Amino acid sequence: MTPILYIKTGCPWCSAAEAVLDRNGISYDPIDVLRDRAAFHRMKEISGQSKAPTLEWEDRVLADFAPEDLEAFIKENNLK
């Protein structure tokens, strides 16, 4: 399953998350939750909050994170 990155247009944290994934050679599907209400509800359902970025990767969820949190998540879960 390709990871899903829930983002919001204009969100600097979201842009940083995309840069981390790109830098690590990780393919992902970015979904703008401001344009897709169903995706916004899905993000809230899996994370318990409404903040982006939120990453859904198989059965793992990382919500409202900084770039260094994503780097650690990738390493801890051996996701390359």
C-alpha cells in the first residue's frame, strides 16, 4: 500500500513532510484535506485530530508531526 500524506494547501509543515519523503525516495499519495472533505474525515478518524500533516502507512499513523519526527518514524519502522 502506498502511504497517504494528508496535507493542507499552504501548510509549511506539510511541504517539509513532502520534502522528507522525497529525500528518502519514498513514494506517497498527497491528499489535500481542504479540497477533499471525505479525506479530512478519514484523517480525523485515524488520528483523532484535524491537524496536518498526517501520514497513514498501512497500519501506522503519524499525526501533526515535525520533519525530525518523520525522519525518526521512517528509521524506527524501517520504512525505506
